Amino acid sequence: MPYHAFDRARLRIQPLRARRHDMDLSALLPLTAPLPAFQHAAISVLGKRLVQARQAGSARILMMGAHVLRAGVSPYLIDLMERGLISHIAMNGAGPIHDWELALIGATTESVARYIQTGEFGLWQETGLMNDAINQGARNGMGMGEALGRAILDGPFPHKEVSVLAAAVRLGLPITVHVGIGYDIIHEHPNCDGAALGATSYRDFLIFAQSVRQLESGVLLNFGSAVMGPEVYLKALSMARNVALQEGRHIRKFTTAVFDLIPLDSNTRREAPKTDPRYYYRPWKTILARTVADGGESFYVQGEHRVTLPHLYHASLEAERDNG
């Protein structure tokens, strides 16, 4: 006998104007903003590696958690794509929600503590329209990132110039969204179609794996994604290496970097012992240790994304100038 399922038709969905927002466009950092004090030896190295990877035609992949967008660094991500220093951006399911809301109303981020008490959390009309774009994307054979980016780029979004999704579609660069069912607020809505979520996000996984095929001599950056980034990258790299070996080539010599807040040991090429709780921190053992053990190089940069990403941006520009 089938189990009873929640009736989404009973939900009360409110307009975004009824919500109190914790972030607006004033939080976005302009490219000309003064750099805060920060020093890390890896930053200049990574800037050079991005330029070298672009010259070699190798992948320059940036994976990210949603809080990177909340750090106000969207202008830097967009400019890095425009310069060809980033060739692929991969987001978790929450990232596009902030990108969509910023492009649409110039504000985003709600207080979970406030709205979960009244059962209003996530149930906002304009945000739920993302599902319509995803459903249409599924019908058109698109990935989720392209479907949402196209909807923003072509739609009535007053602030589309700040959208990372729209910029990637405009530039013809892959931008992929990797979701888990039930993780994101748009999954609460009556117009959410689980089949469309699965089809579009799985297509994005295959698009991501195709980018990873070009990772030899390339760069993979992971900004603040503790689960999605390392897990999606791990499976895609296995697929890419499987095919590469059949073609008589290897994907070994590339650079990875993790940007996050958690303090790690100075030698992150050696994973933490199982007696250390940080053994289960996937970015360390997957991105910094295991997948570069046979010829790659990895770096860990601890710091706020609002600080570290602009520093990486300027280091990349400096490497461009030095390269002529």
C-alpha cells in the first residue's frame, strides 16, 4: 500500500516583498574595492596556474558553496569568466537561489531562525518560479545551470548584470548545478518536479565530468563546499580517468586548491588520521590529498571568501600582466 504524501496544494506561498532580506546589492564588492590585508603564499602561485591553464587550453574549474555568493564576490566571478581565467563554475543547489533573487529583486537571504517558526521559510512566490525554468529546461534537454541562466538572461530581471548564471550563459561557458532532493527551498513548492530536477542536474553532472576530462595541466578550485564539491569532483575524475586511460593518456598533473574557514595542518597532502575528526572533512582527503597523490599539487587557503577570492583575482591579473 502506498505511503501518504504531503499535499503541497495546501501550502500558502507569499510574495518576496513580504520577506525581510539579510543581503542586498550594497553588499557586492566592486572590482575596484581596496584589498584587505591578507597574505598566503599559495595565492600568487594559483594566479599563475590559472593563466598557464588558460594558455594550455586546460580546464579552469571553480566549485562553490552558496555562501560564496553571500560574500558579495559575484563581480569577481563574472570578470574571471570574462577573462577566460575560469572556464567552468559548479554550484550546489542553494547558489542559484541567491543568484536568481539578487538578479530579480536586488536582495536575498532570509533568516531561517525567524521564518521556520511560522512555517514560511522558503515559501516565496518569485523564488518558486525557478522550478518553471527548470521544468522547461528539462523539456529542452538543458542542464539546470543553463536553464536558470537562460531564464535570467532573457527574462525581466532588473539586475541580471550581477548574475553569475546569466554571465556564464552569455559567455557560452558551462555552469552546472548539483542538487540533492529536499536540500533546497524550491523543492517545497507545488511546481517542483522531481523528474525535472533529476534530469537537469544529472545532465549537469555529465557536463561537469566532460570539463574534468580537460583537467591535465589545469586547475580545480573549491570555495567553501564541504560535501558537494569534493564528492561530485571525485566521481567525475574517476570517469574522466577511466576514459583517458583507454585513450592512452593520463590526468595526473594538475593543481587543486581548497578555500575555506576550517584550520587544517600545514601538510595537507597527507590526510588526517582516522582518529582525527577532520579525517571526515572531504575537501582535505579528496581534493588536497587523494586525487593529486600521483603527480598533482594542492593548496589550502584559510580565510573569508570576501577576502581570499578578490586576492586570487588580483593575483591572476598580475600574472596576466607579467605574462605579456
